Amino acid sequence: MSLHVTGRATYAPSPRNVTNSPRNVTNTSRNVTSSPRNVTNASRNVTSSPRNVPAHPPSGELSPPERAVLRGGAGGFTLHIDLEVGPGEVLALLGPNGSGKTTLLRTIAGLHPLDGTLTVDGEHWSDRSPQQRSVGLVLAQPLLFPHLSALDNVAYGLRSRGHQRAASRQRAYAELAAVGMESFAAQRPSQLSSGQAARVALARALAPGPKVLLLDEPLATLDPATRSDIRGMLRDRLRGYPGCTILVTHDTLDALTVTDRLCFLEGGRIVATGSPREVVARPTTPYAARMVGLNLLAAEVMDGRVLVNSNEIQTSARIGDGAAWVGIRPSAISLWPAPPHGSPRNLWQLIVDGIELSGQTARVALTGAVDVVAEVTTAAVADLDLRPGAPIWVTVKATEVDVYPKTGGA
Amino acid sequence: MSVRASAVRSPLVIPAAVAVAILVVPLAALLVRLDWASLPADLRTAGAAEALWLSLRTTLVTTLLCVALGTPLAWLLARAESRWASLLRALVTVPLVLPPVVGGVALLLTWGRLGLIGGPLDSWGITLPYNWIRVVIAETFVSLPFYVLAVEGAMAALDRRYDDIAATLGASPARTFRTVAVPLVLPGIASGATLAWARALGEFGATITFAGSFPGMTQTAPLAVYQALDVDQNAATALASVMLVVCVAVLALLRGRWLR
């Protein structure tokens, strides 16, 4: 079983189809760097913009690339997609709000028109209604049918596909058992906790044996303890699922622990893909870098010299000339009250832009010749008298600076 | 004693009290004038039994018609996205604001011998008799908009993602309507049906214009009250009081369950 979708889908929010799923509210600590935050803010307008948008932005012939970029306040955009998911594969779909993740899921589910082709398991799905496709859909809210018991919720898909009541219930019961909910079969959704409801919602989506499972931020509304519990359940349950899974998430941990491959979407286009390991080591978009907490600097390599904002960066890595990324782990950055002496390294005087504490660790946003985030001990913040606006000497060993070409990688 | 300023002690009380008086005094007047001793005789004079029985039958049939026809219409209106849907919604609302007498005239022009539907029917040898069927037609004409608007409101408020989930689970639009939409808006359907029933029970103008006021045939309770007023005011008072009691009883019965 495999999925291949290619083509375009045009998205124009109207007050009626805007989904109000609360966006990821945890992990604000990731947004230590201040400049990229604008991206999220601009794109957030998309989901909440008013109605003064044409119902369908111009489409027709293949759009020029600029049409694909996010049109901030106006709210509509065109999704350009060429994506393949293998059998049993769990693909994470990541990207800022309004980048087209949900639209892509809805397009695959058949809830949104696609101008292109969608092939699943060798079958052409493009012209099929949602009912004729074989997808399971789980959203941030469980959206269990409140008037049906957990068991009847799970049996709903089988009953809709014409299975007998007894057989459907039997299958639904097994499906509930697979998510550890068999003892809650008779309960109404209002009697379930949010975590239990999330389990039932997954069981309901999987009960008819869909070829494609679409998960749209399934953990986003759960509290942290429940979230890690459900994350584990999800990982276990997906391990035995033979179909294609696409998981939309804002949560790094979801992406790294539940999925096999990461796919980054921005402005309706896929900007990067890679395995969790690749993305953690060498992210190739600012969004991905921020997600895994790595400093990512756009660089130009000329005659073997690595230039960031025309400042040369010392590195032990060797690559050919051209556009490149410089990756620096925040913990590899050292802060000094005065210029230190010693082995060859990068030395800058930067300005403290902001500080966030998390237990014994502090993330210090620095700005100047380069914009980076340093990770130091909380004690160092006091020792160095760090505060916004204060100058500080910053060093990074040449061996700690990774440089890789902009093309390829993750 | 509460330190917080209470709305009950503000000048707002004066217009509120006037509003209550406007609503309650006439009802009280009705009951005060009621002559308990002659009540059975007065009701007989007014032809109360016949009229109430006719009202009961016709309003129940009307309510059933509203539910059977109005619920699918409400669902289509709640889920339609085209401009035609707004136009249709406006059209459905027209009888709501139309003077009932005008509605009665319109019904005559529809179902009469030369009417849009009555004409072709007449050439088939079918004439709409002056009986309870005409009453139901008149009552449905005025009640259906109330029902459709109430239920459409409830259905439009229903999260569309339920539809999406049901569709991905293989449910056809008809099955989604039957197994998701209707069960989830049952309270809305109940209050819409009550509204429609109450409107049908009070129907006067369209009924007298379209169906006439023939005792036992088309003379519903309100028509009987009106006619009794010409003959014997006590009879009118008696029947009117009975209607008041019936309405209050029905409201009280439903209130606990569905209405707020």
C-alpha cells in the first residue's frame, strides 16, 4: 500500500470551514530567536482572516511560483504538492500555521478539491468522494459522536460500509481493545477523559481498515502528561498498521519519536524532507532548525571560505563553493566577559537579545554579526551578569561548526 | 446585605415592569372575567369541543408535516454554500412576515379552481373540499418557516467536522443526516416543533381566508372564539380561557425537557 499525491489544491478560508483547533501552546522556549517568529505571525492571519477573499483565488493553468507563496492577510493560497508515502510509513507533516498542512490532509481525504492526481495502492482517488476513498481521519478534538457509545462510535465506519451490526460491534470491540479501551465500550463520550476520547477517536478511524490514516495534530489539545501517554499509544498502534500514515504536528517530540520521515511545508510547498535523524543533525530550513533547537545560518562558500553576512566563519568542515547552511548547536557556544585566548575559534562580540530559563539551563538569544542562541547553565547567567542589551563575547570552536550545502540533505 | 449593585434596584425596573404588565394584564383580565358557574354551558354555546378537537388534530398533523418536510430543508440550508441558498433562505422566511390574511389570499390563488395547483387538479376532477385539509394547508404555510429557521439555526451551529468525520467513515450524506445531524439537534427539532405547533394553534387569518369558518369542518378554536364574541361574550371568554390553559400546560410540559 502506498500513496502518491501530486498537483494543486487551492485554499480560501471562509468563516465556515476554518477549523479552530487550538494551536500548539507548549514549547514557547523554542522561539528564543526573535526574528523568525514573524513568519508564524504572518501566516496565522491565514486561518483567521475575514471573508473579503474571493471564494476561489485565480487558478487554471499551472500557477507561476509566486502564486504559491503565502498571501498573508488575503488568506488564500495554492498548495503545490508532490508527495509519496510508502506502505506502513508514518510521515510527519510540519510547518508554520497556514502552510497548507491541514489543506493537504483534507485534500487527500477528499474533503477538498485537488487539481492533480492522487494514487493510493495503485488506485486513482482524485475523482472519488470521501466515502469512496479509504481514509481514517483524526483531528485535534476527538469529535466523537456524543450520542453514541464508545463502541458504536468505533463501529460507525463499519456500519456505514454495510457491515452487519453484530460483526461491526465485534470488530469495534477488538479495535477498542487495541487502544486499551475495551472496558469503556459502553461509555458515552461525555464520560471519557480527553486521553480516553483520543484513544477512541483513533480506534474509530482505524476500525474500517483504512488504506490511509490522516492525523491532524491529534495530541495538540491534550495536557502534557496525557500527551506523552497517548504519544506512546499512538506509536505502538501505528507500528502494526500496514497503511500510509500522515501526521500533522507542531510538536518536535511527536515528529521525532512517532514518525519515520519528516516533511516540511511552507507556503503551500514542500521545502524539505528527511529522516528524523537527518533533520536533527542537519536541518535545511529555519523552521526545521528552530524545531530541533539548532542555530542555522545561511552562508556563502567562496574559495573555501565560509561567509555569513560577509563575516568569515572558522570551521573544520570542508565543502565546495556555493550556498550553504552553517549549523551550530546552542550548547557549543561559549560566553565570555572578555575576549579569551586559545585555540583557533570564532570570536564575536554580540548583544544579548533575550534570555529564557528552563530549570538549570538558560537559552540566551544573541544578536550582532550573527544571530544565534546559546545554551548555558543558569548559574552562568548570573555569573556573566547577562541581561537584554548587554554586550558579551562569544566563541565557537571551529570543530563545532557544521557546514553543508543548501541543496540536498534534510 | 450584598455590596454589589443589584440590577433589581436600578431604574431598569420601571420599563421592565411595564413590559410585564403589557403581557400579563390581558391574560389576567381573561381569567378574572371567567364565570366558573356557567363555564360548561358557555363552552357548549361556543362549540368548544368540536373546535378544540379540530384544532388538536390539525395542529398535530401540521407539526408532523413541518418535521417531516422541514428537517431535510433545514439541513440543506444549513449546509448549502451557494448564493442560491441565501435566496432560498430569504424566500422561506417570507411567510414569517407576511400578514396571514395575505397568505390566505395567496393560498386561494394556489389551490382554488383557477389556481396554480388547483386549476390542473380541477381538470382532473379533484377539488379541494372545505374541510380540515385546507386548515392544515393554511397552518403549515404559516408554521413551516418558524420550524425551518429554528432547526436550521441548530444545524448550522453543528460542527462541520462531524460531517467530515462521518464522510471519511463512509457515511453517505443521507446517513450523516439521519445518524449524526438529526440526533445531535433533537433539542432544536423539539423546540422548533413546539414553535410551529404554537403558531399553528394560534393561526387565524390565513385559515379564515382560505378555509372559511364552518363549525366542525374548518372552524378551529381561534375562529370559534372570534365567532362566539359576536353571539355571547361569556362563551368567547370561556373558550379563550381554555386555550390559554392548554397553551400554558403544553409549555410547562415541554419546558423541563427541551425548552429553556
